[in-house]
Amino acid sequence: MITMLTTVVGSYPAQPKKPQSIGSKITNVFGSYDQYIPALELAVEDQINAGIDIISDGQVRGDMIEIFAENIIGMGVEKGVPKILGKIRPANYSPGASDLKLALKKAQSISADFKYPNITESKLFKKNAFNTNFKGIKGIITGPTTLVLSCRIEGFYNKDKKEEIITDMAIALKTEANELQNAGAAVIQIDEPFLSTGVADLNTAKKALKIITEDLNIPVSMHVCGDIGKILNDLLKFPVQIIDCEFAGIPSNINSLEQEYNGSKKIGFGCIDTKNKNIEKVDQVKDLIKKGINIVGEENMIIDPDCGMRMLSRDTALLKLKTMKEAVEWL
């Protein structure tokens, strides 16, 4: 039987909950009620119920750019526009560590046999690392190149010298990566969708990733969505253990993988089209996964959806995850 890890890219349909009980209404009056905690707990429940091995906290609090722009010193969001306004420095507190801890606590309450991973001796890729399907949670960071290229640059930096800005962003995000590792993450995922657009300098992006990943004791995955045909060879040289891409929504990426794969990385194999609301057939997903196995080998495959699932309904997202897990189990 094939035993490949399943995971998610990150986001899950968020369903914030207004205070309903007397206690929650009282805490809301004092400004201490958090409507996103129920959404986070629901995302964790659904992922575990779907049988996912490496879950996320659902990224329920909002946009992948704004959540960092609102917290990193030197950045801000004005009228919905993320901006770089001053010298970039690490946030005063981690944007993600608190939710990661909450997700771990919720997962522990669901899976009584769950054991926290030893971050200095990661067993993420070893068979039967834990006694349950749930093997840990990933900490997620929006990558420095994507953050910088998504923002309007006003003041302090010369907007034409992106390398300096991206380097400073990487230094700030290194602090976040350490915080997520210390909070109990089993793996760190860095999202860099801009790398496939043709507007990013890949050498600068690679140097920035090295700043973030250096001295981490857990595996690091880099998620790059879009058409990777022209850049996969370069991506395979980045200082990460996993390259995660979409193969369901962009079938041509399979051809690129066949031409460029050299065995140097594990492949996060997106096999569920998150831009399509239709639920895939199990055999359809199995056939796609088999194509990946024939190229990289099952030992180098980690199975996940193409991208985040935020834009789907909860029912659709859950059914897609269950279909994905069933496809892996029937291989």
C-alpha cells in the first residue's frame, strides 16, 4: 500500500462567528471576544475529519498580504492598499504563532493520541511518525518577494531597488519563521505566487529564501502557483526541502515536472483544482497522482490541493479534501 502524506496549501473557507452565548456576549462588550477562533476550530475539525496528515490553521483571518502588512514595522494598509512606508523591521509580535498554537490545541483535543513533534528531530517524512492520521500543523508565511511586489512603495526605499527591500523583508520574516517553529510547527510553508508571473527576480528571491530558512530545524516548503514551465529548473535550486505547485488546474505543469525533475526535492503535488467548484471524481485524482508518482516516485510526493481553498464553500472544500484523501488510500 502506498503511504504518502496529505496536506493543504493553507486557507480554508472562513466562517467567523458572532457572539451567541451570554459569556461570549459579555466578553464582546469588553472587546476580548475573537470571532475568528470558532472559524479556526472549524477549519481544524474539517481537515482532521477529512483525514489530512499535515493541517493548517485555515488562515481564517484574511488576506495573505494584509495580515503581514498590518503587523510588520514599516508597512501598513491604507484604504485596502498594502504599502511600504518606512524601514522594514520584524513585527512586534508574531502574526501567526498564536493561531498555530490554538490550532494545535484544538487538534490535540480531537486526536487524543497526537504527540507534539520534536522540532529538532523532525519525523515528518518517516512512516508512522504518529499513531493517528494527524501528524502536525504547518506554519505559513507569505514570501518576501510576493509581499514586496504586492505593495505600493512610498517613502524611505527607492522603489527601483527591489533587492534591498526584499532582503529587509526576508530578515523580518525570518523572525516569524522562528516564532512558528518555536510554536510547534511541523513544517514551514513560504508562499511565493509572484515567482511564476515573470516579474520577479529569481536570484533575489532565492537569496531571500536562504535568509529565512537558514538554521531552521524543520522542513520548509515553497508554494508557487501558476504556470511553472519556465522556472521549475530554477525553483528546484531554492534552499527548501519541498517545492509545491498546482498540477490539476494547470496540466502542462506535469510536462514541466517530467522534463526538469532531478530528485533534489520532494514535490508538493497539487491534485485538486481549487478554482473549480465541481467535486473531482476519485479515479480522476488517482490517475493524476499516478502520473506524478511515475515521474518523481511516491517517496518524493506530498499530496495536496492546487492552492488555498478560501474562495470555495465549506461543503465543497470538505468534499474535495475527502476525495483527495480517498484517492490516496485507493492507490
